[in-house]
Amino acid sequence: MQSYELLREVFKAKPPKQVSEDIGLSVSVLYKWAEPPDPDAIAALARRIEGPLNVMMRPGLLPLAEMARLGVRRVSLGGGLTGAVYGFAARTLAQLWADGDFTAAASGMTHMEMMALVAGFGG
């Protein structure tokens, strides 16, 4: 289930305004998360607002170059990167549990390597 599908289900049980208050996010952000990615809507929003358009990255969203072409100026990863790491950890641990193989961990990196990588973003 995609995040926008899940939010639509949540909104059936509880009003969006109440959800936004419960988790401390703007209701407009929640409404956007409740919609599937739409390149035309992103481009229209970029044309209408004054100032830079910031977008929360999520699976299924457009590639960065395409979003930049549409007018997006900043992309936040939110908890997406953490979720990807959790998925990697789950797969690695499942492999370790299944057959004792920890080979997947060889593709990891040190903390210093990660800090150097992250330093290249966020300008």
C-alpha cells in the first residue's frame, strides 16, 4: 500500500484536521501526501507560489532531474532514507537468520564515509 492510499484510509476513520493536530503537521501537507504523485500538479504549484517549491521525497515520486525541470527547488527525504535503511537491515537479518550468511553487510559503509557522502548534499 502506498502512503497516499494509507492516508485516504486513515481519513475515513478520522478527519484530516484531527490527524494533523495529532501528529503536529499542517493539514495541507497531509492532503498532499494523500494524493498520488502528479507531475502536472507539481508544475502548476511551482508556477503559482511565490518562492521556492519544496517537496517531500517518497517512493514513486519523479526523479530529481524531472522535479527540478518542473520547478522544485528543494527535496526533503523525511523518514524515507531511514525506512530504506530499516528495509536493508530487515533483509540482512533475515538472511543471517535463515542461513547464517552476513555477506550483505559487506556493502555497508563507515560513519565517516556516510558523513562525507551527506556533506555533498544540502549545499
